[in-house]
Amino acid sequence: MSEVPIKVEQRGGVAIWTIDRAARSNSLSRATLIAFGQLAREAALNDSIKAIVVTGSGEKAFCAGADLKERQGMSDDDIRTQVRLYRSEFGPLDRCPKPVIAAINGFALGGGLELALVCDLRIAAKRAQFALPETTSLGIIPGAGGTQRLGRVVGEGRAKELTLLGRRIGADEALAWGLVNAVVPDDEDLIEATLRWVHPIANGAPIAQAAALEAIDRSFDTPLEVGLELENLSYERVLVSADRREALTAFGEKRAPRFRGI
């Protein structure tokens, strides 16, 4: 049976998309990326959807990022294709005229944090944690838009801190940074709290909301598409590195990677 990686439901005008891969920490397989793109394209044309909530199954993980077990069997060209899918399939979510909210139920690591950054707003459970471990643990850079989107949300200094130090921050610190918009106590149901929080959106003016989102997105001096091209060029340099291959080998052997800077 083929994988159905995202569970879909709709409550009133709010679509809820749940990454349904708890056994793999809701990591982003190729099928998951393609499913996000398909759902976003359909939602843009669905007048019954006023807002979209993206979350993960279970309480442990919102999304652990790339599915490294899947990636172990990939060639360099396969990974290039995968990186392009982040752009092509997250793009419709990023450009969706409906407000998109990340309900972050657990840790959001690497591509999981990048997925949250694609969303317009972010609400997190108190237990949520955030990190970009690419440069410290995987020998790569955030390649799903993180080098471009994170700084736009939290500022250059904070973005470089998360990217270069690889440390995890909790929900309260993320709120203080502006990385998330709200924090929900762990004893509250995150989805119910999110639905209450987005009530003004679900009952707002869709045309005005779409226009506002478009205007805000256009307000930045550097077009995101240009930044993403620069990010892709940078990713190419790390893709062919020995350190990147060592990181995957270390993951398979369940040990810390030994980077040599080559």
C-alpha cells in the first residue's frame, strides 16, 4: 500500500493537514513533499477553505526535517532532485492566498523548522523545540529556504546564531525572538487552541487577507526567488563534500560524525 503521509480534515473553514509519520518523527519523505504541493495547489482553488493549519501527529515531533533514512539510498543527483522538490512543493504553500498556520506540537528540526517558516504564522505547544542542525551535525546548510526565511522572521543575528551554533531553543525563547506568535500550555489541546486563535482569520475577508499577504510578501527588498537561487548555489557546494557523506554514514552507524572540512 502506498504511503499517505498527510492526514486531511476540515473544521468549518479551516483545513487541518497533519503529517502522519509519527514513527519517523514526521520527517519529510519525497511523498510528503509532493503531498504538500498537491494539497496547497488544491486549497488555493477551494473557496471553502479560509485558513490552513499544518501540524504533526503525536506529541513528540512537529517535523524532524528530511527523512535521512530515505536519503541514505540517494545519489547526489537524487538529492538535487529532492532539494528542488522543497522549492517546487513548498512554493505553493508559501504563495497560498489562504493564511497558513503552523501548529507546532513538538520539535521542529532542520526542514521541519523550514516548513514552519513557510507558514504565515506559528503557534507552538510549550514542549516544542526548534533547531537547525545542518551545519553542526549533517555537513550541509538549511536547503529548504531556511537561510532566506529565518532572517526575515527573527533578524540576521538570531538567524546566524541558530544556523551556526545548531542549538535547540524552547517555545518561550522562540516566542521572545518572534519565531513563534503564541505558545499554548502543554495541558491544552494544541489544535483546539489553534482553532480558537485563528477564529478571526476563518471569519475574515478572504480577498483582503490574500491581498494583505501578497503585499507583505512583496515588501522585502530582496526577492525571495533570488535568495533561493543563491541558497541553491550554496547547497551545491556542500552536496559534493566528503563531510556530507560522512554525516550520512555516521547517522547509519549511530555515532557522531567526524568532519574534516573537505
